[in-house]
Amino acid sequence: MLTDSPPRRASRAGFLESDRITTLDHPQDERLLSITKSIGSAIEAGTSGELRRACEQFLGAASKFYQVPGCEIRVLAARPLRVREHWTTELFGDYTPATMLIRVWMRTAVRKEVTSFGTFLSTLCHEFCHHLDFQKFGFHNSWHTRGFYQRAAALYHHARNTPPKRLFWVPVPGGRWRIDWPRTNRGG
């Protein structure tokens, strides 16, 4: 994962604030965990209608906890694939702030196989954190900052009831950062 480049002027304060907020409160009960299990079952069954309903429940419970307006969800088939001369990229999900719509894709781009549960849930949490940026934190943009990735990871690990990992970062050119996965996976 790679952060966005810091903006130059007017948006810089919001960007830095997003980078600074590294934690996210979560429910002290298991309301998200039980719904997450339904998402896992729907992924295993490969049924988009059941998966959409489980995602709606997850987003509804999360929105209620964070006291933000609910958002809509669309669960789509195969991920869009963009191919250029020297690179290829897949779109796992996106969020549109004007309509408060999250779209997530449940199948891989090339083989059209159902995506893994972890990847799908991570994408859902990531896109919901974009929703929180606009609705809870009042940002005018939702950047991929170190703080953003840490908030999304906190939600993901809470929803799965797995121990959170400390993310270790390495600077790259342009004021950007990338996760040092070997060090992160070793725990330091």
C-alpha cells in the first residue's frame, strides 16, 4: 500500500490531520463480528444477493455506531482491469461521497473467481473509512494517508476479531510512504 502525495496548499492541513488520526474507536460488543461471519458465509457460497444483504447489515451497524448517515452498497461481479503498456491494475472497490455509495467487486478480474474473504472484508472496511472521512471527520477529501490505512486496519481487525498489526512505514520519493510488509508481518 502506498500513500497519496501530500497536496501543496489549501488541502494540506486536512491531509496532515488525516495522517495524524491513527486510531478508530470500535464497538465494545460483538455486533460487527457476527455480521462479518455472515459476510464470510456469503463469500463462501458465492451469492451476490446474500453478500449484499450482509454488507448492508455491516454498514448499517457501523454507521449507527459511528453516528454517521448510512451509505449504500453495490456488490458487483468481476473487478475492472486496467491495462497499460507497463502496468496493470484492478479496482477492488470505490466510494462516491456525493451519493454515499460504496461499490465492491466480489470476483477477480482475470479468472473471475470469488475473491478471498479477507480481501473482500478489507476492501469493505477501506471504503467505509472513506465514508467516515467525509461524514465523521469532516474532511473535504479522503486521502490515502498513513493514518487512513491505520484506521481501516483497526476496523478490519476489530470486525474479524484478529489482533491488530502495527504498520511499519518506509518513505518513498514525492513525500509518499509504503508499508514495509516484511517488518510489519514480523511485528517489528
